Amino acid sequence: MRKRLAVVFVLVVLALAVVGCTAPPASAPPPTVEEKPVFDAVALYDKAAPATWTVLVNTVDEWWARGSGFSVEKPTQVLTAYHVVKGYKEFKLVDWTGYVTYAAKVVRYDEKADIALLEITDGPKLTAYLTLAEETPKVGEEVALISSPITNPEKAMGFIAATLTVGRVARHLPGELVVDVEAMHGSSGGAVIGQDGRALGLLRGAASETSDLHGATPAFALAAFLAGK
């Protein structure tokens, strides 16, 4: 009797071992998907708007808005597109609210790259400025344009508040970042910014006459210009 019980016990153990070997392995947990940060346009506007300017030029004793600019690296140092200031001698900068105005002068420019650097000459101690991005954005990455578009050129007397529009990087060209953000007359010189609020480029204008795409001077070229290269 004991022998029979021993044989039965051995058979049960063997059966359990076989079942254990053939049982399906436990399913592995699904891979963790890294969540992409939400593109927060409101936060971008709050950060970038105070560093945004409307560029005014003096045309026969009348001041007219010509384009946009943004403080970079230090508050009194303002980048804009060269074609915004080309041919003029007197300049003013209106802050992001559209009401506070400072005198400025062009201290350096690169006509070929379409970049100009203005310096505020009579302003109080300012604090807002943007930093330049060190990495090139990828095609398809969301970006924003912070600028002072002129919705009515016939009344462009400089009372223009900062505006933010959102789009994506469309493609890269040699020395140019192409974006599909909405831009109007007066947006030239505005900052193309990424989610972290750093400047990815400076808007130059339409990439072509038949396209809604716009070209911008990339951050690495702006950095080289500021460094005098």
C-alpha cells in the first residue's frame, strides 16, 4: 500500500513539473512611453512678449512701424531683420504693450544674412530678454512666432502689441529655418521660439511668393553674428 502511495506521489510531482514547464510565461509589462511635453502657447507668450519690440523708423518727421524685434542675451540689445531698418537713420522701439517707447540706434548689421542689431539708448534698467537655442529643431516640431504684425499699414504709428502665432518647422535649408507659422506685414524680425522659450530663429519673410511658409535665420547664425563672426 505504501509503495502504491509512493508511486502515486511521484507521478503527481512529475505531472506538476511538466505543467510548470509548459505554462506560458508571465506577460511582460508594456514599455513605458515617454510623454511629450504639452506645447503651452500661453506660457510662451508670458515669457517672450516682454522681450518683444515694434521697430519704428522716422520717415520725413513721421514715425512709422516697420517690423518687429526681440531682446537677446541682454535687455537693451535688440535683433531685427536688416530690411526693416535699411535706408533709415532714426529709430525707436515700442515695448510689447504698444505704449512705452525708447530711442535706439543700429550698431551693426549683415545685409546678406538680413540681420541687424539695435541698442536702446535712453531706456531705464530692463530685465526681459530671450536666449538663443543651442540645438536645431526637428522637422515637424511645434514652434511659435512672437512679433508685432501690422494689421492696418495705413495707421501703423507704432501702437502695436505683441502677438503670438503657432505652427511647425516645415524644413531646413542652408542657412534658413522654414516654418509654417502665420506671419503678416510687420512680423519680420520677430522671434521663432520653441517650447522652452528660447529663440530658434529670426523671421525674415515669406519663403516664396506662392507659399504660406516663412523663412527664418537660425539661432546658430544669430549667435555667430552677435559674436562678430
